[in-house]
Amino acid sequence: MDILESLKRYFGYDSFRKGQEELIENIIKGRDSLGVLPTGGGKSICYQLPALLLDGMCIVISPLISLMKDQVDSLNENGIGAGFINSSQDLETYKKTLSKIKRNEIKILYISPERLENEFFISFIKNIEISFIAVDEAHCISQWGHDFRPSYKFIPKIYDLFDKKIQIAAFTATATSFVREDI
């Protein structure tokens, strides 16, 4: 199935918005990518669609708990296995999410950047096949964002965690040329 057919099947759209198809193709080809699309420009599909087409689980690093929940609810309503791990969950829900990951029931997992500082979680995902990592609100990676969410500084360490190169795709609506270069 090609990506246009997959777009229709999973999301109900007949065509891509400007910039989406190129980003999706780059991710599928294994290239690290930076997508700068306007708010409402369809950034989520740029990582969700490749996540569905590639082997393994996609991890999405997102700073907003409410956005994670909305994205996961929407994906689950469309029959797509998605979950999230963040500070809003109790221990039982967290354990259930980890069990679903082990059973390959989650194709797209949303986490907060702070999860990258959790040694148990890092040890856990080392044993999971990861297709790629998507960073939402990627402008937070830039130097100016470190005061806002210092955990974003841990993203580059992902490259050192796995035996294979892990691909990273970053997405934002806000990026000056300096911020793009910094990302």
C-alpha cells in the first residue's frame, strides 16, 4: 500500500497538505527530519502515518499532557494502537501501558520529555523495536527552551542508548533559522 492509500485508509484524507508528503517519505526512508509546518498544518500525520507503515513502535516526545490524551484518543478511535506515559497516570495504568507495549499492542507511544530521565523506562525501551522517535514542539530543544523543559536536553542522548542508529524526526510550528539550526 502506498502512502496516499494509507493516508486515505487510516485518516480519511484524499491528499496531503503542503510539505507533508516529503516529510513522510523522508521518515520512511530513514532520514532524520525537521518539519516546520504552521499550526493546524498537519504535523501529527507526518509522524503518525510513517509510524503505521514502519516496523516497530514510534515514540513521540510531547510536552503537553492534554495533547497526548487527545492524540491517543483520536488514534484509538480510528483503530490504531496508541498510548501515553506521563505524570497524570497512576501506577496501575502505567503498568498496563507497559504490558501493552510488550504485547505489541501500541504502535505509537506518547511520552513527556521527562520520561527520558527515568532509568527504568530507558532500560525498558532498549528491549523494544523502535521505528523512530518523533519530537513534537521541537523548538523546545533549542537553547532558549532549556529553561522551559530542561529534559529536552536528553534527546540527543537517545543516539547512545541503542545498538542501532535511532532516527529522529522533529516537528514545530515555531522556528527561526537559528532555532532550526540549533535543533
